[in-house]
Amino acid sequence: MPNDPARDRLIQRLPKVELHLHIEGTLEPEMMFSLAAKHGVKLPYASVEAVRAAYAFHDLQSFLDLYYAGCDVLRDRRDFYALAMAYFTRAHADNVVHAELFFDPQTHTVRGVSMEVVIAGLRDAMDDAHRRYGMTSDLILCFLRHLPEEDALATLDAALPFLSDLTGVGLDSGERGNPPAKFARVFAKARALGLRAVAHAGEEGPAAYITEALDVLGVERIDHGVRCDEDPALVERLVRDRIPLTVCPLSNLKLCVVKDLSQHNFAKLLRRGVAVTINSDDPAYFGGYIGENYRATATALDLTDAELVTVAENAARASFLPARAITGLLTKIRTEARRDQD
Ligand code: HPA
Ligand code: ZN
């Protein structure tokens, strides 16, 4: 299906909630260069164009190698503020009204950047985004699953002084060979502290990892989860228990999880009744923020206006916002949906 201008206008107007966004994955090459110059860091690229040209990935690991290397320019509180503020400004342009941000503290603490610097910089931007745009946001601390659980436990301990800044914990990085059960203790501890729980599962890993994240880690949402349809009983469970999937279509395309967006199972899962949502993952690396993810998915899979509204509603319901805020957001989404038909 070609682009549909009326549908694009609806997508633009829908109040959006972003639930799967790694803040380090919003580091645009221009900012990478300016921060490198600020800190005297030598980048292995001659230009912004050379950085973009390097973003040709064949799987998750080929992306992660560049993503972690890029983080080296993030060193002080102002850097984290600038990074997150640039994201909020870009997301506001796409009419994002609430965002739940993942961050990877282990990527920074290993370089000598403290948990306090990271969280303080991000919080400065979250406060500013609320003041400037009325946008609300939350922080979800992600554990790197390629590292031992002991490191994740130490990271949770280091985050204890900042507990009130955190809404939840997540699990990211290389999925294959790093099953959710490896992190059973740290998730149990985080949940006992009152933190919400999510985990990447079923991106490159098998459907069994999704089941394990639900049963062993007690997560409330699955990040990606697109391989769920390899297990029909699991899909049944996701529908029945209304377990949201935070799908990132352009990420799946760039990391070769799907060959072509037209072959993505997003529409199939949506029509089956799974609470799927659309998100941008690492937009600086994958070529599109949330609006572009909505447009590309709608075009490739011929999503109807009603389906797009359902996707926006799914995201509002899947958020960790208080119930009253969710109800208010659903009303706003429906108002915008009706306005398009007039
Ligand atoms: N998957 C796993 N880890 C990640 C991702 C992802 O898509 N993005 C950043 N870290
Ligand atoms: Zn992700």
C-alpha cells in the first residue's frame, strides 16, 4: 500500500505512549561528534556520514557492538541531560505524551561514570520535558544479560539510593544463550522493592524465553516478543492475560529479525487480539522515531485507522501510568480518532 496522507495525519495526531526506547539508542551521530569533541574522545569515524554508513547490521550483536562503543562519549551529567532532552524534543514532535525510558547503567559504571551522574542527568531532562511539553516519563533500569547475574545484583544495589527515581527494571543486550532465568534472583529482589518488571524476550531468542520471562521473572510486559507465534499456546496466553508486547518494527527490519516489513507478524498478532504496541527501540541507529515506526508499519501492513487507534490505546493501557492517567489518555486518543472522521 502506498502512503496515505489522511492516515499519516491520524498517526501524527494520536497521543502516543512510547514503552520501548533505549535512551542511549537516541544518540544521533551529530551529538556523538559534538560530545567526542567536548571530551577529546577520538572516534573511529571521519564524519557523521561515515557513522551512518557504518549502521548496516546483520543481527542484534552487530548493532550492540556499535551501540556500546557510541556510549563512550556520554561522560557527565550534562551529556545525559542533552541526550534525553534531544529525545524528548523529537518525541514531542511526534506527539508522544508519555515515555518509559530504558537505560543501561552497566555500560556507564564500567567506564567510571557513576549511577548518580546518569540518573541525575536523565532526571533533569525528564523534569524539563514535563515543564516544556507537559510530557510525562519514567525510568526503567535495564540489566545487561550478557553479563553475570552478580553484576546485575551489584547494579541494583548501586541504584538503591535512587529507588524513587525508578519505575521498573528490564533486561536487554544479547539474548541468545542468556535466558531470563539467569536473572531470577535480581528480578525477585527488584520486585520485592516495589519495582515493575519487563524484559526483552523473543526478539532473536525462542518463544520459550517469553514464557520464562513471564513465569520466572514475573514481568508485566514483553519487549519485542515477536517470536511468540512459534508457540500457539503462548499466543493464546498473551491474548487471554492481556500481556502487552512492545514491538519495534524498524528495529526488527534493521536487525534482520524480519526480511521485509510486509512480512512482519505485527498485523497478524494485532488481529489475533494480542496487545501489541509500536515503539522505536534505538531510533538513532534504526532510522526512525516512533511516528516513522507507525507510518512504515501502517503502510507495509495496510493497518486501518481503527487498528492504529487500537495500537495507541494498547500503549496507554500497557503503560505504568496510574489508572486515572490511563483513563484520561484513552479519552484523548478517542477524541482524536473521532476528529479524523469529521
Ligand atoms: N535488544 C536487546 N538489547 C538492546 C536493544 C535491543 O533491541 N537495544 C538496545 N539494547
Ligand atoms: Zn530494545
